[in-house]
Amino acid sequence: MATDGLHENETLASLKSEAESLKGKLEEERAKLHDVELHQVAERVEALGQFVMKTRRTLKGHGNKVLCMDWCKDKRRIVSSSQDGKVIVWDSFTTNKEHAVTMPCTWVMACAYAPSGCAIACGGLDNKCSVYPLTFDKNENMAAKKKSVAMHTNYLSACSFTNSDMQILTASGDGTCALWDVESGQLLQSFHGHGADVLCLDLAPSETGNTFVSGGCDKKAMVWDMRSGQCVQAFETHESDINSVRYYPSGDAFASGSDDATCRLYDLRADREVAIYSKESIIFGASSVDFSLSGRLLFAGYNDYTINVWDVLKGSRVSILFGHENRVSTLRVSPDGTAFCSGSWDHTLRTKNYLFVSLQVWA
Amino acid sequence: MSSGASVSALQRLVEQLKLEAGVERIKVRPAPASGLGVSQAAAELQQYCMQNACKDALLVGVPAGSNPFREHRSCALL
């Protein structure tokens, strides 16, 4: 009893000191390779000119906050999900709604388009990720074909198909990520390591191998090996929740957006943060980030209703876009980089009891 | 919280940190160099931007006709 207590205290103390010394060693190793910041390297790069980016389409139809959206590989269809449980598939060229389904839960925080374009996945407060095949048969009820794939013990915050329709990667408020087989619903791999809710994930571009990055309420961004389930790199420089992570197009780096009002760039081979995108005037959290095709621009949506466009290399803001009337909750660049779509909590039109909430497509 | 839970949580943290300290020498991907200096890594990020800039519609813009979101509606004179 008394001796057990002593033993545990010693173990705690020795483990703590071992953890501290390992952290110190890691910092030392990283510091050795740090000779200069990204914006210094990019000093001689030509500055960017003025940008003309306007809202080209407004997709109206959700009755409540838009929480998530994803592009189809065909570069025109979009799936979006909202607080009231609605999931809608849009043709962004015509702004027509092609499919709509109401989930049995509210706060559908995650949605994703399958690579084939033939299905969508979504989930939220139901703690699940479900797949809906998309059918153009008017006689078929979309909800009837629903397949439950992932089961977490807390809300689903993010989901993404891998390179095929056959596997889905999920992130959850239960602090884990998981890889699932869509057909059988079997758990293929789970990823443990975050100390709090995982809020976002992004798969590495297919050329760079089987890894993905996740961000969480523990302020950490973690890079995982999908086959082994191991965390291979972790970064903890943000000062608050990480709401969004996105790979740089080459796969050698990733950006993050956080409640600490900054976005940051982490280089995977240098194994450290190489840029921070912030301004004293920006005090609201960044909810969603994505790169333009070449990686030169970083689009970030914020809780102060704006979208800031950053020069990734120089670290400066090149444009600020005003188009939403409430916080920007989701933002994705289209697959061929011709446009990006932002979703918001806003009510762009109010007619009697109708609230229209917008997704905007910018180009 | 019981100290038993703290001990196992710390043990996991130590194991994870050991793994990360190890990864400095063994990269998951076959990278050209294990552990790049920031100046080298930054130069490669910059090079990627430059090489792909011309294809980046949001960066350089494309002729209005070829951007489906910027269609010009043509008016026919009757």
C-alpha cells in the first residue's frame, strides 16, 4: 500500500523526466537543421500582383449553417452538409441541386465525395460515417441505400475516401482516426495519439505514399503511416485547436489553420514549422485552409467572416475576400484549381421563416 | 484521476517520443536526404511553386472563355 504509492510516484517522476529529456533531444535535432525561414529563402521571388477574385456562384438551399463541403473529381459537383442534418449534392456550374438527403442526426460535420463520383460519405453527431450511393433513378430513395461504415465513440469531425471508393478514413471527437473498409464496415487500422478531439485530416497526394495528417484540440498536427498505424511525425507549435490541415500539392509540406488566429506551414523533410501566416489585426480563428494548384496561394476562411489569401512563400497576405455574413466554416479549391468554394454559417437571405445559407464559388 | 492512469499515459508518451526521435534517422518515405535543412526544403517548395505557376488558374488567371465559372453570356442581335 504505502510502498505501492512510493513506487508509482517514482515511476511517474522518472517517466516525466524521460519524456522531458526526449522532447529536449528532439528540439535539439530540429534546431540543428534550422538555418533560415521560408520567407527569407523566397526574398528574390517576384511579389504577386493584385487579385481579382469574385463570387461567381452562390449555392443557396441549406436552411442552416453549412459545416462541410467537398468537390467531386469532375470539378463541378459539390457535396455539402449542414447543422440541420441536410446533405446536398450540387452542380456548381448551374447551381442546381442534384441530390438531397436528410440525416437522422443534426450537425453533419463531415462529408466527402467518392473518387468515382458515384457516392458520398457523411456523418457528425451520430458518431458514424455513412456512405450513400448516388443514383439518378427518380424512383430510388437515396436514404434507403445508406450504408453505415464507421463507428466512433464520439462525433465524426472529418472523413475522406482514400484513392478508391473502397476505403474511408475518419477523424473523431473520441481522439482517434480510423481506416475502414466500405463494403464490410470493418475497421482496418486505428490511429491513437491525439490527446483530445481530432478535428481534421487530409490524405497525402497519392504520389507521396500512404500517409495522412490530422489536427486536433490538443494543438498537435500528427502525420501517420496508414499501414502501421504509427504516428511518424508530430508538430506542436499552435497555441490552440487546429481546425484544418491540408497538404501542400507536392506532398512535402502541409498547412494548418487554428483557433489561435494563425495558419502555419510545416515542412515534412525539415521536420519543422517553416512559415506562419498571421497579422495583428487577425484575431479570430482560422477554420479552413486550402492551397491553390501550384501551392503559391493559401486560402483561409476565418471566424470573422473573411477569407484571407496568403502568399505561401513570402508569408504576406495578398488579398482579403468579403462575401459571407457569418463565419466561414469550410473551404476547398476545386480539383483542377480553377475555383474554390467556401461555406458559411451565414444567412444570406431572410424571407419570413426562410433562412438561406450560402456556399460561394470564387474564381 | 488515479495515478495509475497517468503512469500508463506517460508510458505511451515516452514510447511515442522514442519513436519520433528515431524517425530523424529513418524516414518513412524514401526521401533524397534524411533531415533537410530549412533552406534546402524551402528552396524545393519554392521550386514546385515556380514550376506549376503557369497551370494555377487562381494565381495567373486563365482566359475567361476557358474558365467555366467565368462564362461570358453572349447576346445575339436579332
